Amino acid sequence: MYSASFFASAGILAMQWAPSFSFAESVPTWLLAPIVVISGYAVLYRRHARQAEL
């Protein structure tokens, strides 16, 4: 199970690598970073919900 620090580091990596991608040039990093973090927590929440059902 991934921790919150994993998603935090993934968000930092996304902000560092974003300028190298052509699709991210039109998207500001302040908008890209929260999407990465929220999607990460969504995956974490789904896994936790699956374990609760079992």
C-alpha cells in the first residue's frame, strides 16, 4: 500500500518533468500537481475500500 509521501514525491516529479512534455506546456504546474495528488489519493481510497469489503 502506497503512503502519502509516495504521492507527494510523485507530484514533485510531475512538476519537474512537466516542462519536458509537450502536452503539459499549455497546462500550468499549479493545476497539474493537484490533479496528480488527488488521483493518487483516489487510488488509495479505492484500495482501502476494497480491503474493507473483504
